[in-house]
Amino acid sequence: MADLLLGNIDEHVTDAEINEFLERYGFPPYDAIQRIEGAGRPSALLTFHAASEEGLRRLQGRINNLFWREHTISAQVMPPAREE
């Protein structure tokens, strides 16, 4: 399981449009999405149950700093949550 944080996305983009966009660049479908409101820069945290952190890192460069829907988006693979 791995998480991908998409930053600076258009606030009106739908979950389906995000999935379609990612699949166009070779990503597997995500399993969960969490919208994160920021100071004018909405983000989405996507969880991929069938993808590894390393697998997402290989794909990350395809979309990081890509101009999509009038925004330059960022893509960051999140480190696994630490279990205390």
C-alpha cells in the first residue's frame, strides 16, 4: 500500500477526473481519496492498495510539475505512516 499526495489541483476537479488523469500516465486506479483544503492550494491524498511506494515513485516523475487544468500540480509519494 502506498499514498500519493497531489498538490495544487483545481478545486473543481472530480474524483473520476483525477483517476482518469492518473491512468493516462500509467498509474493504477486509486482505492481511496481524501481531499485536503489548503490556503488556496487544494490537494488530494490518494491511497493505492495494490501499489508499492517504489512503484509510485517510478511513476511520480511523469506528473510532478505538470500543467493540468490551469494549475501546475505537484506529486509526492508519502512515506509510510509510523506505527508507535
